[in-house]
Amino acid sequence: MQPLADLISSLESGGVAESIRENDLLFPLIEAVHVLAICLVVGSILVVDLRLLGFASIRWSVGSVTRTILPLTWFAFAVAVLSGALMFISNAAKYLGNGFFIAKMVLIGIAGLNMLLFHFIGARDLAKWEDAARPPLAARLAGGLSLLLWVAVVACGRWIGFTMQPG
């Protein structure tokens, strides 16, 4: 565990982390960018999930919706990861000691696994059903699970700020 402790200490003592901690405007600015990026990530994923559930955008094929939306999702996700990493390094030890932060990271991992399983297994025969107003059960389950996971990610993210121990 000492190498991990050394890494955390190194992250927190770096110039960027110190600047984020010591500047009254920098952390809130980074946090605002993070929140906006998460809104785009979750909002764009919601469009895809609602299409998979057969509740929205049913005039467009699943493939058309994903090709249109997912580039925005990936861009916003990259911004969220970068801004989140900057917030993390400012107080890495405290974040790692926060159960909601850990839960958020685990949920993001599960959401990613759900996406991979859908794209590599559930969508193998996409051409057969992508125009259907109501996709097959596996696609609807993937969309529903994704929706629940991302709502949970957002909830955990909000609770991080409420449960971080000061100073």
C-alpha cells in the first residue's frame, strides 16, 4: 500500500493540485466544467437509452441515433474525465476515503461494461432490428440498465460534495 500512498501524496503535492486547492476560483471553475460535461454525457446517453427502450426517436434507426449522438458523448466524457481528474488530484486522499466517490467510480465502470456488452454482444445483429420501434429485450435491458446506472452516477457525484470532510 505504500506505493499507492506515495502516488497519492505526489499527486496532491504537485503544482497543479496546489494551485487548484489554493485558488478560490479555480476549483469552482473546474467543477462547473465537470458538471456541464456530465450533463452532456448523461443527456446524450439518455437519448440513446430512450431509443433502445423504444420510448423516443423511434422514427430513426438505433444505428443512426448512436452515430449522431455518441461522438458528442465521447467528447463530453473526455472533458468530464479531465476535469474530474483535476478535482481529484487536489484532494486525492479525501476522495479515495469518500464512499460516494468510490461508488461513482464503480458505477461508471459497470456502465462502461454494460455498454461494451451491448455493443459487442447485444448489437451484433443490429441490422436486423435497428429500425424496429421496439428493439429486442436484450437491447431494452441494456438501455434500462444504462439509464439507471447513469442516474446513480449523478446521484453519487452530488453526494460527494456533501460528504467530503473539510480541511
